[in-house]
Amino acid sequence: MSFEGSYLGANDRISDQAIMECKICWTPYDPAEGDDTRQVEPGTPFHALPEDWSCPNCSGPKEQFMVLEDPGAADLLEATRIREVTDRLVADFREVYNAKMRDVPIVNKALQVEAIDFRKHGDWLLGVLVSPWFMNLVALPDAGQDWSGLRAGDKEVISFPSGDYEFIHNSRELTGGYKACSLFSPMHEFTRQKDATDVARAVMVALFQEEHRAETDRAAEIRASREAELAAAEEGAQEAVQEIGEAALDAAPSRRTVITGGLSHDVQDTQEQGAG
């Protein structure tokens, strides 16, 4: 469905909050109110109205409505701008899949490349990239930022409310420079794209929750302790130290468990129950 009165029928420039007006009789449609005459619930955006919906006053078709007011226009434009950036990232990794990864055993063919929940974070963009062989937290340069000088393989620790995370620098043809923090690889525990994207969205929530910081800090302490124990093992106490170190690692929450709140395991448990 397209309409004549606004943006030459470009529906993607109209937000869910847009208040539309019939250009024949000037009757408005406000999504916050819906339409009692057609049992349209409040909260229904204009683009989601039934195909046969018409102006309740003059029966004018939807195509004759114009934008009267759009409180969500700025957010929509921002989302469109970010999507243009992430579309290049997705295109790059779809090319990697098709050219190099399609027949590699670690690939989960139930999944596809998808950018999840990217948003502006300071002077750059942050979100999760899901693919058939990994899930990464990804930082991208925003407008005015030049990351072309990033050297592939360099590491950088970036702090969030939930803790400090190590990102690796890299570059792709369309995307240019970017930074990635590994969350999952491989991806065999996910049997559906929705399960993977649900976890990705959970990551973007938990990442900014301070209550996870103590857990991530404790995990770092245990890893540091483990490294010290391994060093001691090389000096002659290897067997005893390994027993202590393995117990410590078993007690340490992994980064993905911490920032997903265990959701990945909840997904797996649900799948197993469904199979039973």
C-alpha cells in the first residue's frame, strides 16, 4: 500500500506514531486511539490497518491520507541511517559465507547473517552480528569517524556498565574498519534464527546492566589466577596446579553466560523439552 499525499508514497519514511489525515474530508487517524468504527485497537500504526480500511467519515481509501504529524520521524530517520551502515556489514559477511564458509563443518545452516539491535553509543555504533558460524558484539564507526587505520588483529579493551570486554580490530571491503568481541562460536546450540536473535537482544540489554559487573570482574580474577597457576606448573608442580586450576575454571561464569543471563541455556533446555 502506498499513499499519494506524503513523501511520494514512501512508506518507510512514515513512523508507527504518524498521525494521518484524509485529504478529502480532513478526518485524522491517530494510531494512539485506533478506530472504534472498525474495531481497530489503539496502538495500531497506519501501515498495519486492514487492506479494506477506509476513512470513517467519507470512506476515502487509505491512499488518500497524508501525514498530519509524525512524532517518531526523527527516530525513524536515525534507524534508517544506522540500517544503511549495518546493511554493508551484513553484505560483507554474506559474501564471506558464500565464498568461503558455506561448506565448512562448523557452519550452522539453520542460521543466516543478521545485524541485531545496532544503536548509537557515544561516537560509534554498537550491536550484535549473528552469522551461521559466530555471534559477535560489533562496534562500527559512526558519521565523522575514520577507522580506516585499524590494524587487523590488534586488541582493545572497551568498558561497559557490565564490565570490560576485549575487542579485536578488523576490516572488510564494504564495512571498512570495525571492532568485534566474540560471544559464541560455533553456533550449533541454536536450531532457529529466532533463538539466536533473542540471545543477541538479551546481550544488548545485559551489557548495560551494572549488576553483572561483579560477575565479570570475578571471572577475570579467576582467569588471572589460572594463568599464575599454569606458570607455577611449568616450574614443577604441574599436576597439582592443574587440578586446582580446572576447578577454578569450572566455577567461573563465562562471558556469554554473564551477559546473556543464561538465556542461551534456557533456549537449549526449551528445545530439549520440546523434543521430548
